[in-house]
Amino acid sequence: MTLALLVVVLPFAQPMLWAVLAAIMFQPLFRWFLARNPARENQAALATLLVIAVAVVLPAFIIGSAVVEEAAGLVVAFQEGRINVSDWFEQVQGLLPANVRASMDASGWGDLAALQARAQEFVQASLGLIAAQALAIGGSVFGYVLAFGIALYVSYFMLRDGRRIAEAVLGALPFERAIADRLAERFLGIVRATIKGSVVVGLVQGALGAITFSIVGIPSIFLLGVIMAIASLLPAVGPAIVWVPAAIYLLATGAIWQGVVVIVSGVAVIGMADNVLRPMLVGRDTGIPDWLILVTTLGGIALLGLSGIVVGPLVAGLFLASWGILREQREGSPVEGMEGA
């Protein structure tokens, strides 16, 4: 029956997942509202849901609309020839050392005509993908609205009854309660660490990047900011894969002070945001190696889309915790909280 239930709710698994995540992250706010009116759980849940809608959902729609508009404008500009890639390429190539240019020529990357042909093929494939996605979204508007409504509806009940539901689930799991509590603690820790340490920090870095690009006059700041926010999920390189090429282009085209501003902001502001904010927001390490976070995040995105940003590291963390518990049991050491069981 459990499998049957999962099959039935599978079409709405992602909105339900985000409803649970929202309830976990905004549970302190719900408790704050409830503390002021202890007997009014419904009103506290509605107030929390209103905050989520105003602080999260509405800005997401606004930024998403701006990103789509800028992306469409770039596609049109490329098609109409208003963006001259040839001049950019020649300017950047002219600043490179002679040995680098020779290596590019030998590998075929110095042939502008060949690069333009490759770029044209890539753009045509991208336009086909964009058109297919647009038709899919346009043909299933009702499905998106329904999924969004279900997410809000489930969020309300998860906020109000989440603790009671979690207690019932933990008590019904088919193994010792100490193990269930340990896995639940791991689950909550990874969810909070992923959302606070990855999503929030990524949004901050994307916003800082968009502000920097706005100062130096680079167009499509919302699109570039969102790309930087997504790139921040990648360990080691992060947003640098966006601002470093932008700085190189500015310096190559003679915009010296603009390029210097981008470099200084990228190193001293955008790059340091992760080091400063992540310890403050997360508070403790997730215990997951960086390489495993990278692989599971990319794999989760490939498999589940946006939800994979959270699901990937969550699966990795529960995997490590589960095998850790098994190892402790096989070695004969008691699981934490199970002494004397």
C-alpha cells in the first residue's frame, strides 16, 4: 500500500517535496507567530504562508520573468547580427601571447569561420530546445498552476502539523527509534545546510554579480546573475566561471577600469561571500566531501531538475549516515542513543 500511495502521488512529488522543504525552513517563523497566539495554529500557518509568498514566491516570479525576457533578447540579437562575435574574438585573440595563438591555430580554435559554424550549430540546437520547452510549458499551464497550488496547500498543513506527522513517521519506521532519530537529525541538518549554505549563498553571490555587472555596464544582468547563482553550487570554481570571462572581455576591449572592478569584486566581494556567509548560515559541516556534493548535485539536477539541488546532497548524506550506522553495529559499538538498548 505504501508503494501504491507513492505511485499515486508521484506526479506531484516535486511540489510536495518543496512544500516539506518550505515547512522545515520556515518552521521557526511559524513558531514565532504561534508563540504570540498559542491557540491559533491555523492563523500562524496562514501568516507564515503569506510571508513565504511575498518573500520567496513573488520575487522568484519577477526575477524569472526578467531572465526569460533577457534570454529572449539575446537570442534575437544573435539572430539579427547586432552582437558581433567576430570583433570580440579578434580583440581577445590579439591580446594573447604568440605561442597561445599558435596552439589555438593548431587545434582549430583559431579559425574564426570554424568557430562561427560551431556556434551556429549550438545556437540552432539551443533554439530548438528552447522552442520545445516553451511549447511544453505553454501546453501545460494548468499543470504548473495546479502543482503550485498543491505546493502552497501542502505547505500549510506541513507547517501546522509537521511535527506531529514527523513524530508519527519516526515512531512507525521498522527499526530502533535511536536510529530513526539519528537519520531524522541528519535529514534536517542536510536540508538546512543545503538550502542555507547553497541556495541562499548562491542567491547572494548572484545578486552581487548582477550589481557588479550593472556598475560596469554589462547587459543582461539578471540572466548573468542567475547563471552565477547556479554556478556557485560547483565547488572550487563557482561564480568565477562567469565573472572571469567577463573581466577578460572588458580588458580586451579596452574597458580597463570596468575589468578591474569586475576582478576586484569577484575576488574580494563575490568570492568572499561564500567564506563569510556559509559558516554563519550553516553553523556546522555537513560531513559530505566536496567531490560527492558536486557529483550528487549535478546528478540530482540531471535527474530531477531544480529539486535535485537539494535531493542530490540529501541522498549522499543519508547514504553516508546509513553506512556509518551499519559499520558501528558490525563493529559492536553502540549507536549513539542506543546504549543499553
